[in-house]
Amino acid sequence: MNKKGQAAMEFLMTYGWAILAAIIAIGVLAYFGIFNLSAPSQATVSAPLYANAWDIDATADDVILEIRNNGGETLNITNSAITVTDPSAGTCTDSTDYLVATGDLQTLTISCAIGLNPDDSFRGDIVITYRRPGSGVDLTSTGQITGTAT
């Protein structure tokens, strides 16, 4: 007798099966890694330093960061550290002193003891401590690094 209710129920059942099929298809694609996009590789460091190149070396458990002094004077880098947030919490450090002239490049090898594996995603916060000529005051340049360990 009540044909309106039957039509509504058939409508909902048809769309319900279509939505369920779409969810299953998306689940299968996710299982096979279609949506697994790796993080873009990027590094930024605030002025007066500039991140020129970088590599996350899983075999040596190091982060290699090449920086350029874009300031107007020679800088004495006294400490470099990366606070790692991914793949696991930890700190990478390099306490070697580097004297970097204006416009020059310097490669920092920052040692990590967190057990990196190849193809691990990596994310961390960079803090580089430096001094200006004739100054005893520590200044910092901060930034971030993301990428995939090689």
C-alpha cells in the first residue's frame, strides 16, 4: 500500500552499495601504497645563513648540511644541532668550530645517534649557533629539514 516508503528504501540501498564499493576500492588502493607520498626534501635556515644542499645519510647516521654565509662578515659557527621529530625523537649535534667567510660554503656533518634506516622519512628542527668577529655573544640561526634518508 505504501509505495513511497519502498521507493525511498530502494534508493538508499542502491546508493549504500555504491558508497560501500567506493570505500573498498579506496582501501585497496591505500593498502598497495598508491597514496603513500613521500615528504618533499627541503631545508631552510634563517639569515644570515642559507641551506645550499643537504643529505640525510642513513649508513653513517649523519645529516650533511651545506650552508652559505650570506651575511656581510665572517662568522664563527660554534655548534650545530638538529632536534629530530620523525622517525623518532632525538638530537643530532656537531660542536666543531667553523670559520665561514662572507659568501663561502661550509659543509656541516651533524652526527645522529637515532638509528636511521634507508627510506625513512626524516624531519627535524635546525639550530646553528654562531658568533660575529670580536663578539662573545652567541647568536642563532634556526630552520627545518625534511626528507628521506638514503
